[in-house]
Amino acid sequence: MTDTERDVHLEEAILAYLSEHPDAMETREGIAEWWIMRRVVRAEVEAITRVLQALTERGVLEEVGAGPQCRYRLKKQP
């Protein structure tokens, strides 16, 4: 990723956070830690959800429980 692409990505993240929290105010370090990392974590959770679903559908993983407390593990072979 070039510096320009990274800058655009950071600009989008900052503006997205501010659109959700228009009264927010933070230091540079706080913006990096809370605003930017929040977006990264959100994107990672979405990606992890897709991967877990695919692995479960292929029979590699199994779900234990349901809802937000659902856990995943290797599917035990009979």
C-alpha cells in the first residue's frame, strides 16, 4: 500500500468514526488507538465471520452452542 493509499484509508476511517460520533474529540494517539483500531477490528470481525462460516460449511469446524456465545473448534471425525 502506498503512502497515498494509506492516507486515503486513514481519512476514510476518521470521517467514518466522526459520522457515527459527531461530537467526538481526541488526541492523535487516541485517534490511532480508538478510532482507527475500532474500524480495523470491525473489518477483521466481518472477515473472520466469513471464514468461520466457510470452514463450518466445508465440515472443517463445528459450532458449539448458538448465538453470540457460539464457539468454534475442529470438527471431530467419527
